[in-house]
Amino acid sequence: MTIPSESVRERKGIRAEDVTKSDTTAATIGVTASPYVTGAKTLIFYTFLLIAVPVIAYYVGKGYVLEDLLGYSKQQSFIYWAILSVIGIHGVLGLMIVKAFREEVVIPARVPTKQD
């Protein structure tokens, strides 16, 4: 990975201290990761988890663990399954909050305007 030349950096408005080894390829070809794209990926991931955790808890927890292994009746297993689902959703929400607090705030750079 090479850091773009001085003229390329000036033309694209990239300062040398802003270029790190992880984004040298992106800076070379002029593609940068938008904060909206990474935010959308994170949102889609946690939305998937919020849907998948209760469904997985239902089939694994209620069907296999509670009824087959522990021998609970259908009514008892339904109550415990609901508790497991609520705990799972709270776990996902906790992970989402931790991710939000650890995320770096990205302020887009100002594009220089032409002055006469």
C-alpha cells in the first residue's frame, strides 16, 4: 500500500496526516467509506439480531431444552421461553448501546469552495 502522491492529495483535498495505512488504497482510488454506509450496515446487523434471537430462542429453548431435556409442559415452557426471549433482546440492545458509545464520531471534511 502506498500513500498517494502530494499532487493527488492536494487535488482530492486529502491531508497527509489524515491518510492511514488502512485507508491508503481507498484514498488512492478516491473511494472513502461513508459514515452512512457503515451506520446502515450496523443497523441492519442489529435489526437482524433483534429478529433472530427470539426466533432461535423459541426453537432451541422451548422445543429442545425446556420440553425435551427438562421435561416441562407446553404451558411452562412457553412462559420460560418468553423470559429467555426478553433476556436475549435486552442482551442485543445492550450490545447495540455499547457499540453506539464506542463508535467514533465522523465529521465530514469541508469541501473548499472557489473564491474569486
